[in-house]
Amino acid sequence: MTTFLFWNLMGNATTTWPARSATLRTHIAQMAVSFGVDVFMFVESGFAPAELLAALNQVNRGVYCYPPSANG
């Protein structure tokens, strides 16, 4: 069974994003392992795709990729 996770990362807390982004990347990677997440869908993400992919692919859960989006 494929496991999906949808999350609005930034929400209304844009002023705190820089202070919490490193911790958030770590938590997302831990969720990949703990919950067996296969597909992540993020909105309002302040991450560069390469930053998040590096964190996810370090946990050896599989290979995550960032497919291009027509909406940015």
C-alpha cells in the first residue's frame, strides 16, 4: 500500500520559517521512516527541493525525487 502525506508547511508562520527549517527537514525525514511515507506533497514550502531531497534520501527509505510541476 502506498502511503501519502500532505502538509502545508508554512501556513501563517512565514516569519519563523528560517529558524525552524532545519529542524523541520529532520522531522520530515524521520516521518518517512516512522510512518513509511512513500509520497510527500507539500504546499507553501520554503525549502529548495535539493535541501529536502537530501534530508529524505539520507534516511535510506528509498529514493525520493522531485517531479516538476506546471504550477511552480
